[in-house]
Amino acid sequence: MKTFVGQAARILSVATMLGGLVLFPVTKGWAQPKAAETRQQIVGLWKLVSSVNTAKDGTVTKGISFGPNPAGRIVFTSSGHYVTVNTNPNLPKFASGNRAQGTAEENKAVVKGSIAGFGTYSVSADGKILTMKQEGGTWALRNGVEEKRSFALSGDDLKYTTAATVGGTSELLYKRVK
């Protein structure tokens, strides 16, 4: 008799769980509050504080493009748009005073030490993937391309990883500007 009662209880438990799934299915919509919450938290102005590149051979270099104390900003709007500019604060001042007449060395330093872009963004349902689609920018290979970047928000810190324009991957850390 104990076996029959135990078996009946297990069957009833499974039936209750299945009934609950039918009556209250877990839908993709339940994940949307996380995306909406993360998207709301990302809105605003962020200052670049660190850029770390990992080359394809595993070599890790801090500040490969923007120097040890990078200067950069990224803005995320509530309507799903972004604009970003990251630079090395030690970019050369062109001797000619004319940006169209820089020397080969000056031009190379500016290209290597700066990047800018603008476009649209979205946040995945789980709040862990930032998708950015560049409409225009200084690195034209990204124009029209939808890039998925793993990212995390923690208080006033925003960190994401991207395919680096200098090869490998880059992890960028931003602090919220208040």
C-alpha cells in the first residue's frame, strides 16, 4: 500500500507541474523585463577608463591603441542610438596646422590612436549581449555590420568585449559620468 500511495503522490506532483506549465507557460516575454531593465540602466554618458587587448596568440596588452590613460566617451540614448569616440590623449598636433596635410607619422598615430562611430544598439533578452550596428564611423569596415558584444553592468561600471580593430579582442571598461 505504501508503494501505491508514494507512486500516486509522484504522479500527482508531475501532473501538477505539467498543468502549471500549460496554464502558465514560460515565454520569451518573461525575459523582456531583464532586457528593458538593462537597456534603461545603460542609457547615459560613459567615460572610457581602460582598454585591454588580447591578441590572437594570447598576448595581453593594456592601452595598445588609446594609451594607459585613454580618453573616450560612449553615449546610449533611450531610443536605441549610440555614439562613441575613443582616443589616445597624446595624439600629435599636426605641425602644418591642417589635418589634410599631416605627415605620414602624424596620420598613422591618429589612425592608430582614435576610433569613432555612431549607430543603433539593442540589449539581449537575458541582458548579457549588447548588439551594436554602426551606421558610420572612422573604421568603415564596421559600417552596416551588426556586432554582438558580451557585456556586463555593475553599478556605475560597464564592460564589454569586442573584436579589436588592431586584431584579437578588446575589453573596454567604462564608468558612468554623473
